[in-house]
Amino acid sequence: MTLSIEDHGKLDEFWAYCVKNQYFNIGYPESADFDYTILERFLRFSLNNCGDWSEYCNYLLNSFSFEKEVMEYFANLFAIPFEESWGYVTNGGTEGNMFGCYLAREIFPEGTLYFSGDTHYSVSKIARLLRMKAKAIKSKPDGEIDYDNLISSISLDGEKNPIIFANIGTTLKGAVDDISIIQERLSQAGIERDNYYIHADAALSGMILPFTDNPQPFSFADGVDSISVSGHKMIGSPIPCGVVVAKQRHVSLITSRVDYILADDKTISGSRNGHTPLMMWTAMRSHSFSDWRNRITRCLDLAQHAVDCFRQKGINAWRHRNSITVVFPKPSDALCKKHCLAASGDIAHLITTGHHHDTHKIDTLISDIVAEICHHQTSDVQDKIESTSNHSWAGTAF
Ligand SMILES: *Cc1c(COP(=O)(O)O)cnc(C)c1O
């Protein structure tokens, strides 16, 4: 097996491209400051974690013992006794969300899935794949679910077994749906705890909130039934992955025995990545609680720095408490492209993930935006002579 000289050249070119762009990202939640070089030697093995890590599997090249320790770590982080939990290393946040919804649907086959309008786009795909009744609930301008609308929809639907898809940090605005309020309101509406299900989509913030002083409710102790977090976001990973944790007693409902692999099949995919559990394990073993805490404090401070700088320039930027997502009025398409910003409607965001050690990228972005606004304001004055049209750059205040 050899590659042609041209193909070598193509790979070399791609290598140089990756090295150059390694830390490009300010608009997406991926951290790039990981180091798994210690694991490179395992790339020669076809690792496969097909099935349940807690059981014997006769496919010998598995990393189950590492996956088990990853799951112990996250059970602890999300406040559920390890023996009462079950979960696995997924291909990403979406698969974890699907797993949570799948469990919920098995428990409440007729239950309706409720989620806010700010929920990640994958939720509608999941609802369709699982053929669940699903309903989008209004969200408030800051991205948090509208609790009144949620409860009145549930009542109007006469839904006895609501399945709540709660955002623990929305993609665009970093908003957290308050699962304490949701539970209180469900209880007031006469729906008892055993009659509803709460899945927490904590793709980004699942690895932030546990390390903050005053977290919004997010854990099993706070009332979730399952939670999904992405591995390639706050933690960082060269291969997309994630972790999902659920309650063991719920998982036993979906378990089926497969003779062929001599293991129980509970996961959504059959063959599963055996390398990503090694990565998550290495990340957990090489960072102490206070390492994570320091890293996350630094990210939060940087986010606040960005908010302060924007505001000093008269631009209405903001962020939620405990969020590294900074929301600001969307600049021109050209600037979004230049800084690789994700935008939606009239807002854009930047996310101060782990590899942003200094303020350089943020400062450059802000000065580019300021320059653009000044330019537009000058042309606005000229515009006004001819028409009454105006540009609003201030955005909506929350
Ligand atoms: C990124 C994200 C997801 C999807 O996670 P993937 O790891 O990309 O599958 C789901 N929900 C939220 C809130 C996200 O930000």
C-alpha cells in the first residue's frame, strides 16, 4: 500500500492547511487545545466498542474498561450514583439527545416532546426518526423557554406524559431552561414526577456548569432523567464524540440480547468508536477538578471581557450567566465570513472556548465591527438626505 507522489503532496498540503487554521475558531464551540498524542499508537488497531461496556464482549479489541471509567466520571459530575446510571460514549451531542428521547418514548410511547424554539435543529430530526409527537414552545427573547407557554400547551394538549427537552445552554444564545421552574410548574399543573421525563441537552454547558460556583440546575440531583454532552466542544477531541448518561432502570427497558456479539445491545449505533473513549478518558485523567475549573473560569472571564469591550464601543453585546457564548448584533456577511461567525437572523455570537488564551481574536473582531459601524453611520447621514431609511445596529436589549 503506497500513495503516489501527487497524493503525498495533497496530504502535505492539507496538513499545512490544518496547522495554519488549527486555532481559527471563535464562532463555534469547539475547543482546539487538546493533546492526545499519547494515544497516537493506538490508531493501528481496529478498536470497536460494540455493545455494553459493562459486559464481556468477544470482540477483544475494545476499550470498555476505559469507557467504564469515563462513565463513572460523568455519573459523578452529573450527580447520579454510578450503579443507578447507565450511558456511553456517543458520536456526539445529537446521538445522546436521540438516546434520551428514545428512552423517554419507550417509557411514554404516546408522550409529546416539548422543546423551545431556540432548541438545536437536531431535535426535529430526532422527533421524526422516533415518530414522536412534538411541539415547539415559544422562547423568550434571551433564548430561555417561555414557561407559561410550555405549561399552557401541555394543558391544552391534555398531555398526561410530557417529555421535556430542556436546553442546558442553547446553541445560539447559551440560554439555560430552568428545570426547577419547569418541575414546579408541572407539579402545580397536577402532573406528578413519575408521569413526565426531562432530557437535558447540555452539549456545551454540560462541561461548564459543574465547574461554576453557582450553576443553574442541570443534574440528576436537580431532576433530569438523562443528559447529553458533546466531547468535541468544551473538552476537545479530534473526532466528534459525546457522552450520554441516563438512569439504569430506564435503560433496562430498551435492552435486547444479541447472540452474535454475546452482549446486550442498548446503544443507537452497532459498532462504536473505541478510540474516542480513550480520548475522553485521557482528558479526564489528565485534568483535575481544579484544572477544569481554572480553564472554565478563564473562558468565562474572556467572554465577559468581550461583552465589556463591545459595550465600551456602544454595541449591545450580552451573555447569560455561566455562559461563554457572547451574543451581538450580526455584522455584514463579509465580516461573518472573515471571522467564521455563525449568525442567525439579526444576531451573531462568539464563543470563548479553551484555546483562546488571549484577547487578540476578540479584539480584532470587535475593531472590525466598530470600523464597519462607523462606515455605515457615515453613509447613513448621507442616506438621510435622500430618504428616511435607517440602520439599527443596537439590536434588541435584554
Ligand atoms: C452542538 C449542539 C448539539 C449537537 O451536538 P453534536 O455534538 O454536534 O451532535 C446539540 N445541542 C446543542 C445545544 C448544541 O449546541
